[in-house]
Amino acid sequence: MEINIQKKVLEANETQADINRQFFKKHNTFVLNMMSSPGSGKTETLCRTLGKLMPGIRVGVIVGDICTTNDADRLEVTGARVTQINTDKFGGDCHLAANLILDSAQRLGCGDLDLLIVENIGNLVCPAEFDIGEDARVVVLSVTEGEDKPLKYPLMFRVADVAILNKIDLLPYLDFDAGLAVDNMKKVHPRLPVFEISAKTEEGFEPWLEWLKINVFEKTGTGL
Amino acid sequence: MEINIQKKVLEANETQADINRQFFKKHNTFVLNMMSSPGSGKTETLCRTLGKLMPGIRVGVIVGDICTTNDADRLEVTGARVTQINTDKFGGDCHLAANLILDSAQRLGCGDLDLLIVENIGNLVCPAEFDIGEDARVVVLSVTEGEDKPLKYPLMFRVADVAILNKIDLLPYLDFDAGLAVDNMKKVHPRLPVFEISAKTEEGFEPWLEWLKINVFEKTGTGL
């Protein structure tokens, strides 16, 4: 019974995700869905990334949170067009569903954007199940979270197109084996590209930016 | 429509939670539900806590994960009776529901335990909505996650009876204002007791252990 309900919710979401995909294709916008646990550094990574991409690439951001506009406020400082979704209106939803994304993209005036980034709600489980019509999914794991997280939350790493291992500036102070963490990611998703970065110091940023620029360029023809 | 389904699921869970409560009352077992994001240090905190409590207090642990028995394996080393729930069998559920807890408690042979700790699935959203018939809820936040998490995930901090701010050994290497984090917890839950600890170094452990021992003693008459 419960499984059937879940299936119907996911099917309805899938239908809406297809509509989103057509909308983004029509507007020639590359859409990146950014997911992670709370506190892995999505917003800081995004702030730094936007600083490097703009104004050559025109970027918009949809930020999902249950409450507060903290992340949107931080991202607006970059000059990007930002809109916030607070899911507390929808019962404190733990993920962003496809229907919320289309509304927000339209509110954002998606027409002239090359890149739309969706900063999903901090949760390593539920957002992985909800297609939002994106072109690519990035999962962010921070080195403070433990090497075994890809094995414990495999769906998230399986559906990701790229992974970021963040906060590597903290490695000297932790018992964290970055090689083991990457190996664990590859166990659940063998060909997953992984970028080891520090959003704080911008160490390791170039390969990540390169990956993003190439992907935006391939869809939109902009930014290289 | 979706809200009605959600309501029914939560109502069914609530009924089961009441059954659990009666079961635990009959067996004179104090039940602690431990919740946090992935990687905030629940397992390490538990390992160290069990080392200090046993054998004066008889402890069992139910560990929830989507996949792997990593945490259960770590906890078994302490000598505690441990059982694992993997929710991938149930569609990768993002929380532990009350029905799973009763089954596991019975499998664990709950009859002679003073304290049953449920290490919930790493998720700062969904587990907060599911009563499992526990006596108290502890939320663990690590200092690497950002001070604003209590404001962004308020339900979790509102339903908690006690909070742990973990990994304070890392404070010298972070731009993290512990005072602000505690203030934010108190904004959503004014009288929430907060213990600042390092599970790694055991700094700050005494007040936390004291809180736990007093609570176990008040229900079971054991351990002080």
C-alpha cells in the first residue's frame, strides 16, 4: 500500500520533470541539481563557483530550504539571480519536487540564463529520488562526514553525474582517508568523476570549473 | 491529497509508537532516539558513551542505516547488544518508523535492558516527524555543519529533548561560532539543554553522561 503511494508520487514527479526538461531545452539552459547533507558546503562552493563563472556565463540559482533565506541571501551577494523555495509551506518537505522547480524557474525569468543551479535541501536521502528535469546532478560530500557515506547512502552517489569532496583544507586535522572516500564512491558508481576541493581556499577548483564549463557549453554553446 | 496520505502515515505511526511506549514501560527500559545529519558523529559519540556507562547500565542499541552494517560493527566492539535495521529493504526509507523499532527491540531481547539507544538514519528532516515511542530525543550537530542549521531545520531541534554540539576539537580550524549555534538552537527551542563535546577527545563528556544517567535512573531506578 505505502509502496504504491510512493510509486504514484514518483510517477507524477517524473511526468513533471519531463515537462521541465522540455522547458529548459526550449530556453537553452543547462540545469544542475546540487545535493548533499546539511553543512557539507553547498552554498560556499556555489558562491565561489559563481564568482569564477560570471559574467561570461549567465547564472540563476534556485535555493531550497525548509526555513530561512540564509543561503539565498549569501548567494545574492554574488550578483546571480536567486530565488528561494521554503518547503515549510508544504509540510517541511525534505526534497524539492519537479513542480516547485518549474514555478521558480519561471519566476526567476529563466529565458536568458545559460546555467540554472538548484541548491537542493540538505539531505543525502530523499532528493536523490526526485528527478527535477535537470541535466546533471552533483553530490557534495565533506571530509568531516566520514569515508563510508557513499556506501551508506548509495542511491545519492549512484544518481550523481559528478561528485565534489569538499573541505580538503581540514584534512590535516582529521582522521579521514580521502582516497578511501573516493574508492567508496567508485564502488557504487564506478565512473563517477570526483573533484577534491576546498570551497574556503579554492584549492582544486580549476578541474571542477572546467567540468562545469564544458557541460554548460555542450548544451548552450556559451561560456568556453 | 498528498497531505492526507502523509497524515494517515503519521497517525498509523503514532498508534504504533504508543504501543512501543507501553512495551518499554513494561520492560522498564529508557529509550533514547539519536538523530542528526550524516557524519555528525552519532556512532563515535555512542561508542564513547557506552564505554562510560557499561556495565553499570545495561545498554542495547538499534542502528538504522539505508545500507551497510558499518555502524553496528563499530558499536558491537563496545560489548553492547546491537541490532541493525537496513531500510533499503523498505525502499530506502529515510527514517525509522515505530513498527521497525518494536520488532528490533524484541529481537534484541529488550527485557533486561536499562537503556535502549536508537541510532536513527542520518537525516536532519524526516526522522523528526516519526515518534518511535522513545523517552527522549537527542539531536547531534557537529561544528563543521554551520551555525544556522537549527534555523534551517527547526523541527528537529524543536522535538529534541537535548542537543549535542560535537567535534569541538575542530573549533580552532574552523570559522564556527559555537555561541551563535547554541543561540540558534535556543531560538527554536528556548529551554533545550546543549552539551558541547568532542567524541574524539571526550572533552565535555561528563555533563552529557550525567544528563543521561539521571534520565535513565528516573525511569528505571538503575545506574546512579
